[in-house]
Amino acid sequence: MLDIRLIREQPEFVKASLARTGVAPDQIDTLLEYDEQRRKLLREVETLKATRNTVSKEIGKMANAADRDARIAEMRTLGDRISAIDREVAMVEQQQQAALLELRNLPHPDVPDGPDEEHNVVIAQEGEPRTFDFEPKPHWELGTALDIIDFDRGVKLSGSRFYVLKGAGARLQRALIQWMLDLHGAQGYEEVYTPFVVKEQCMWGARQLPKFRDNLYRDVEDDLWLVPTAEVPVTNLHRDEIFDPEQLPRSYCAYTPCFRREKMSAGRDVRGIKRGHQFDKVEMYKFVRPEESYAELERMREDAADTCRKLGIPFRVKALCTGDLGFASTRTYDLELWAPGQNEWLEVSSCSNVESFQARATNIRYRPAIGARPEFVHTLNGSGLGLPRTMIAIMENYQQADGSITIPDALRPYMGGLEAIRPR
RNA sequence: GGGGAGGUCGCAUAGUGGCCUAGUGCGCGGCACUGGAAAUGCCGUAGGGCGUAACCCGUCCUCGUGGGUUCAAAUCCCACCCUCCCCGCCA
């Protein structure tokens, strides 16, 4: 969530920044009216409370019964006024909070302007798409022929957008997870294993709520929500904590399944494993000092790029434009692997700086120096990488004319030395 | 699921309506003593809101959370959350 003080002190700057993402300025004006009203009421009620506190102490020491009763009567009246104003304060605060939670983060000045994803800017590309002396197949054909992806039985178990990985396919995904965690470990990220279901409060803290309510699965009986990304539990690891100066930056990586209820358009990405209600992901996450967050974003982008690079698959990096920037993000880089079978670039990673947007909602702070006032940290998140799409890219790039799939060198140690997945 | 005990300052504890402006010990920071240290002594050590307010200062709020009673609540009442112990069930 945004800093109300920033909005109060620099409303024009906030409006101009938000306008770049299509947010109307009157939302800010409404918010400022709540803020003004809230502060006015607070000033009033706090003066009354100060009086009551003082007089109540005097009452405790008074000997004269008549005086005492008179004062008590006065304070009773005062108390009623206080209660009335307190109720108004609570109401205004609630409205202000709700309005604040609806507001997205401000884009960084360097983010390119643009209404939609067509205006994202490719800023780097590595590797040339392989030339085939045969017609490359899409992964769903390869996977079915090799009997490593079973779409029909996935549907039998759980409905559309679910699938079963089998044999070397299941093992390939497991190998990727292990390999990525090891790689990120070497890059300086501490591995954590978290719960895959969390309390509602965690969803608010990671800013999934209120915006993405419809995309979340939850248990009917208990207050438990299935994580849509490891970002949710990892953000909340340090909720309500204050870091000492030397504890930052702190980097984590985590493997989790991700559950997304999103109602997917029938005509889009229907084939294969590109978009499902359940997918696996290895996530990178950082808690950093504000002044370091953009340098750390570049590092995270490079860590994700290195993951793509080591797989030996062509990839490119895009800077998202204002129109495609996520709700919480100030700046995002997407990494895309080339998929020759589908003939498209696949988004496998999204690295974002959210600055203090999540830290403010989760109350995660640090002390710039011993004895100094705590300040909010900046947090960053990035996929490293999404598994199904990485699987697609491997299958389609490493496919051979006979329908077999060569295992990338980096993964062979994790596949028991297996060099290729061949038809059974 | 059943029964019991608890949640107070970084940690450990005291506090059962007004003398709580939450005490004490440990830890931490500073100072003194010292050749230097230990020991000792002194001082200081939560967070947030409001006040045009970064520091100082003032004020309000926070003793698990939310309500309530009262002139006044850490303390009394209600609901909820969490932790620990015992029993049952269980990979």
C-alpha cells in the first residue's frame, strides 16, 4: 500500500504517476478528504481524552463526596462525546484504509509508457533460435507421444487445465526444481520450505487481497488459503519484524506449487501445460534497504537470466510498460524462453521491485542505524523459474527428428545421468 | 475431538480498579573507574498516530486481538486468536 504521507504531501506527483497507469486522479482527492477528516476528528477527540485522563486521576484523590460526584457526572458526559467521535474516527479510518488498499503502486520514472503488453520493450536477447531440418512439434504432441504428459487423466482427476506428468516427465520437473534451488543457493539465496496454505491476513499482506480474490482457492471450513505463489508465504515470513542494519539484504528462494483459480478464456493457451490451475515454481525473494533496491533488481534479473542461460535456450528480457505493470510493482522485467514448437516466446520469469508496497502492508522494517527509527524495507520478487513453461521450452528446443528429447547438460546429474527421453 | 495451564518492554518475570508515568533481573548502548579488561557504579534503552513536525517537545493509542462495564481497566465481563501440557486419533 502507498504511504498516506506521500499522498498528502505530494498529491500532484502521486496523481501524475498513477495517471501513467490509467488511474483517475479523483481517487486521490477522495483519499485526501478522508485523511483531512480523520485528522480533524483526532485532534478533537484527543484533546477531550487528555482532559478526561487528568480529571480521572484527580477524582481518585478527592475526599469531598459532593465535588467528586459532580466531576464524575461531568466526565460521564464527556465520555459520551468521546465515544461518539471515536466511532466517527473508526468509520473514516476504515474508509480511508479501503481506498488506500485499492490503489496500485507508482511506476518508476524509467518505466516505458504504453497502454498494454504490445508496448513492452525488449532490452536484451541471448542465443539464436535453433534452425530445424524438420518441422518442430509443440510440446503437447511430444509429451503425449513420449507418454510423459497425460492430459486425459489429469482432466479425469481434477477437470480442465490439469494434467499428470509421468515417468521421465515427472522426473524432469523434479530435476529442474532441485537444480534451480541449488543454483539459487549458489547465487546467495537461502532456501526455505514454507506452508502451501496460509491465513487470510497473509493474502492481504502480500497484496493479493482485495484485488485478486477471485483468483484464490480457499478452504471452506478453516481460514486457510492456497498460495498462488511462494511470494505470499515468503513475504509474510518477516511480518511485524524489524531487521538490524547488518541483516540486510536478505535473499530467499523457495519451491512451492502455485494454485490459481482464474477463469481462463476458452480460446487462449488451451493446449498443453502452459497455463493451469496448479503449477510449480521456484521463487526468488529479497528484503533490502531502500537505497539498494534497484541495484538488487538488476542482480535478480541477472540471476534469472543465468538460469535461462545455463539451460542453453534462447531467451530475451523485456521491460514492462506502465500498462502491463503488475498492481504492486514499480518496475518489472519479464524473461521469456523461446519455444519453437509453439513458435512463441514464453514468459518464465517476472522480476519486480515493489519498493515498500508490501512492507508497509506487512509492517516489515529495518533500523538504518542502532537507535534510529525503523523504516520500511523494500521487497523484490522474481520467478526462478516457472516450471511448466521451462519444461515446454526444454522439450521443444531439445527435440530430435525421431521425437526424442535430449536432456540439457546442466540437468543430467539430476536425472541420474539420463541423456535423452526416448519413446518407450 | 476432550481436559487443563498460559499470553505483560529484545528475553525472563512482578503487577487482581486510581500510588502503573508498567517495577525488577538479564541482554543491549553510553559514561565513569582501569595501563587494558573483568567486576562495579551511574544514565539510557518498544512501536504507532496526531500536533504545518526530521530532531526536541506535547498529546493520544497499544500489556495476544476485538467488544463491553467504569469518572478511571494490564487488572472486572464477553467473544475470538495463539502457545504449551495431558488424553484420544493419526503418516
